[in-house]
Amino acid sequence: MKKALQRLAIPALHLLPPEAAHAVALRALRLGLAPGNGPVSTHRLASTLAGLTLPNPIGLAAGFDKNAVAIGPLLKAGFGFIEVGAATPHAQPGNPRPRLFRLTPDGAVINRFGFNNQGVRAISARLSRSRSGIAGLNLGANKNSNNRTADFAKVLTSAGPYIDFATVNVSSPNTERLRDLQGKAALKVLLSGVMEARATLPRPIPVFLKIAPDLDSQALEDIVDVVMETGISGIIATNTTLARDGLDSAFANEVGGLSGQPLFEKSTRILAQLSVLTKGKLPLIGVGGVSNAAQAFAKIRAGASAIQLYTALVYQGIGLAAEIALGLDDLLKQHGYSNITEAVGTGRKGFL
């Protein structure tokens, strides 16, 4: 019944401006008006990622639940893990509206939110409540901060006791000069500070680095060097892109980060390159353009140990997580894999 209502709701939501529709979707989740039987799990799907025991490898990317207001319902919606935020030390409104655009002909979205959130104190209070499932937090920096590098450590220090993992987000294109922190020297300082903050937490948690898809080979090599040196747990590849190749939508030239189907090939190539550079020894999370089980399987074969979704939910609904997990289980079975870990990186040459 809920699945049928969800499919009816998507066209209705698309009659609203995108940001208003997003708010309605979050409210519906909090009211229990969405699929909610818990994460799909089988012996083929269950795995361990940087010490996290995942019931399945399908996660929710940061940005959907910026302020951690629907953690419980999201963990019941089929995801193996979720990521909330990004959170910054202080609340900030983000960029002026409109700042979210559906590119329906392209199966894509452009956003220029600019880290709008209620601040780490409010978000941490929600994360501190008991829950069943794995929830992480995307760490961000305030737009007007005098020391953005320190902001990431501040957020981790505040929220760290209440989360299962953290993601350092230096790859959003919507905060001016944020991506400059991906440079080798700046990144080393940033990640070293974050890892120092991690060492003060009551328990060690995995820390991931989320990178942009608009990086050349040398930049990827530099990032891998810094990640290995600083002890970061893994890399999330990738965030949104600034590229606009081959788009058909009237909103194609809007400023911001592009996500969804046009990002799939580009982000998967980055993923495969990282898999080679790390020699398969560092956990990778694939995100960008995944809308079905076949694409999730392709990310895994390119080198991902887990997947994250966001934009596809705009077009297919929150129940997509469970559908992809079930479809992925079938694909693993068809290809003779007894567990997802056996498939990781087996097809990366096809994306190089």
C-alpha cells in the first residue's frame, strides 16, 4: 500500500518547486508515510566496511536529510546505512533561493544550496537519540569562517560521540573556494586536524573523504598519497560535477553542482582510477548517477565496497533503496558471487 502511495506521490511532488517538494518528502517520512520494513539483507549483501557492519551496501548520500530530522524512518526504508548533513559549526541559511533545479529530461538535479543547515549543536542533539542502524555525518565549514580547516575538526568533536562514521566534505562546488582544500598541502593539514579530533572521541570511528569528479590524474594521485599518510578510512567518489556536457533540460546552465544520470560514467571512471591507485586496499564508496541495481553492480565492479544514492530518489522515491538491494542480490547470485566483497574491483579495467 505504501509503495503504491509513493508512486502516486512522486508526480504530485513534482508539481511543487523542488525545495518545497523535498521538505514535504521529509515530513512524510517523519509521519511514517513511506516504506519501512528495515534494511534488506542477505548473506550476499552483508559486509564490513572500514569496521562498519553493513546489512547491505546501499547507503543514503548526504544532503537528503541535512538536519538529521528523519533518521529513524530513513534507516527503516531499506538503506544499509545513511549519511546526514552537511553540518557546519554554526547554523547558516545557505545561498538564496531558488537553489535546486530538476533536470527531468536528463534524470538529473542541479543544486547550489551552500551548506544550509541548523548547525552542529542542533544536529548532534538529534543524532544522540537512540536508533537502530548505521548513521554518519557529513562535515562542512561555514561560508564566512576565518578558519575553514578548523571547522571540520570542530564539527567532528561536537558530533563524534553520536555518529558511526564521518565524511570530510571538501568537494562541494557551492561554497566559494572550498574545493581548494583538495590540493595536496591544504588537504594534508585539514585531514591531520580531523584525525587529531578523532583521536579525542570516546570511540574511534571511520573517517571518509568525499572528492569531486572534476579532478585530473595527478590530483587523484596526490589525494591518495595524503589519505594513506593521514590514516583516513576511505574515499567517497564522487560529489557533484561542474560539467554540463550533453544536457537537454532548460535548467542546464544553472550555477551549481550537477548530480544524477549524467554523472554516472564520470564518477565511475574516477572510482576505477582510485581502485587502481589504492591497489584495492582502501575502502571506496561509489556515488553518482546510480538509479538501478545494474548501475550499483557496475560501481562495485569498478572498485566500490558500498554505494550511495540521492538524486534517483527524486524520480523514483525512497523505496528505491530496497529495490536496488534486492536487484543487486540477484545480480551477485547470477554471476556466482557468494558475497559482495568477491565482486569489488573485478571490472575496473572497463572504466579506465
